Amino acid sequence: VGAGFDGQGSAIQSGSVVYAPVTNSGNVSSVLLVGNTSGNITITINKFNPTSGATGLGGSTGVGGISLDTGIFKHDTTLTGFTTAVSEGDVLSFTTSGITSVSTASCKVQITLS
């Protein structure tokens, strides 16, 4: 499950959000973040569990976060502080903050099926 951000030639806006559906139940086993240039960006990941036909996502549960600090790539497999269980039908949100210089970035959550 992943999200891409594009600042259209400028630094990505803080507070940008991408939503992505979870299609299989399992546990988060790693998170990868890559940016186009050395800089800073933090992605906060939250989980929603809406019901079919819902008009809103409802309340969220924090999953975790990942940051680049003056680098272009990070692969986190320790997942310190993460809530790793996800279920089919959940929706993950990816929200940006703390951005300097990075104009495109991609974040991928790897899920090991249960």
C-alpha cells in the first residue's frame, strides 16, 4: 500500500494527504520512503476502518511514521512505535510534514499477509 506526493516543481506542501485502501489483512513488516532530493520530510500514517457506503472515514488509529533527514531514502523494518495490524477494508492515510527541499516523494507500507 503506498502514496505518492508531487509538489509540481516546488517543495511538497506540509499537510498534504493521500488515502489508500488496504486490500489484504496482515501486519506491516516495513515502511519505505524515497524523495527526489536530499532534504527533510515526515510521513505520518493513520488507519481508518469505514463501513461500506459510509459518507466519512470516521475516527483514525495511529499506525506510525517515517522521516527523511537530509537523505533521499529510508527503509524501516524495526517499526518502533508502530501499530502493525491492518485489515482488508481499512484505509491508510499518509500525511506530510516538516518538508524542506523535497518536491516528489513516495511512501510504501509493506504488509505481510496473515
